[in-house]
Amino acid sequence: MSDDAHAKVDEMLDEIQVKHFEMAGMIGEYRTMLLKLQNEHDDQSVSLAQGLPGARYHVASKYVDEQWKVLSAQLKSLYGGS
């Protein structure tokens, strides 16, 4: 694999890893939000807990999935294969 192609694959892996760290942080934030809801909750907080964190996580998860597809295509273009 050329140095440029290797660098591109390595960069993509870095991006995927960073996104996973961000997703782990989202889970931590969601846990904190749920703990706060146990003690005190209003309609706005409940609505936020029900929708926003899951939506953010879904978008990040979709990004990771798409990056894996791009990475796979990059490797196929370099090495061939099905």
C-alpha cells in the first residue's frame, strides 16, 4: 500500500475511533440526565431525555457505519477483492 493510501486509511480509523469516544461520552451524559430525572423532572426534561440523546447517538452511529463502508471500499481499491 502506498504511503498516501496508508495515511488515508489510518486517518479514517482515527476518525472512527474518535467518534466511538464521542458516543461513549453521549452515553455518560445520558446516564447523568437519567439520574437527574430520578430526583426532579419536568415535561421539558423528560421530553429531552426521551428524544435528543438517542437521536445524537443514532447520527454518530450512522456516521461510523458509513465510514466503515468507505474504508472497506478504499481497501478493495488498493488490494482488490469482493
